[in-house]
Amino acid sequence: MRRALLGLLLLLPTGLAAQARKSAFFFEFGGAAGYGSANLELGLSRRLRVRGGAGLMWIWPTFPVTASVLVGHGSHLLEVGGGATFILTPDEGSGDDTPPNDFIEHILFAEGQGTLTMATGIVGYRWQPAHGAMLRAVVTPLYYDGTVQFWGGLSLGFSF
């Protein structure tokens, strides 16, 4: 039985075997958090990743929470996923102010909103060798209040 398992492991591409359950820490410039974020990603399996982070959009703190699937072999991978980004903005109460309908106004000025939640997607390229450095370049569409805005991100970090 052990010999059969060892034989199967030898048939797997070395990068794929090394990617199993890898975790990562990375800084993302742009992306799901807005202008930038620090993120911790946990590998739940060889292909499935979950990530939580803290960052900024305009002057407000943001917290992206996403799940991704990695497709490919070795160090060069396609990343596809989605999740939510929470933006903490000042809540000006529930007075007569009607929230603005413009997406940019919601995000940049967030007048009277309190906590905003946006859905986000992830599609991009990931370079992650078995040990050490990691690089991601992603497109992250943001969905809020019936409007989709396309955003992008570049991530640098390391896997462990």
C-alpha cells in the first residue's frame, strides 16, 4: 500500500505536490480592499484558498474576505474566486438624508452609510513557487447597489 502511494506521489508534478495546503501572507495594492491591504491566506486543500485582510478605500478601513480556487500545475496558476469586502464608514444616523445612488459617491464619500458590504470577484494570474515569494495580478470586479465597477490588484508576498 505504501509503495503504491509513493508511486502516485512521484507521478504528481512537483509544484502541484508542493502547493498542497500552502498558506501565504501578502500585500495587495488595489484589489478587493480598495487602495491596498495586508492579507493572510490559508490553504484548505491543494486548490482551495480562503483569505482575510485589512486595508483602506479612500480613508475608511476595509476588510476583504474571499475564497479562491487555483487552476493549473506548478508555479503558474489561474486564480478564480469571490467574496465580500466590508467598508467601515461613519454613520450619520437615519435622518432625512437619502443615500446617494452613484457608486463612486457611495464609495468615496459614503455619506450616512455606516458599514457597506460589496461583493467582489477574483480572476487572475498567480506565480507561487514551492517556497518563498508569491506574485498575483488580478481583476477584481466590485458589485454594490446594482452597479459593477472593475478594479485590479497586484500582490506581493510569501508562502509558508
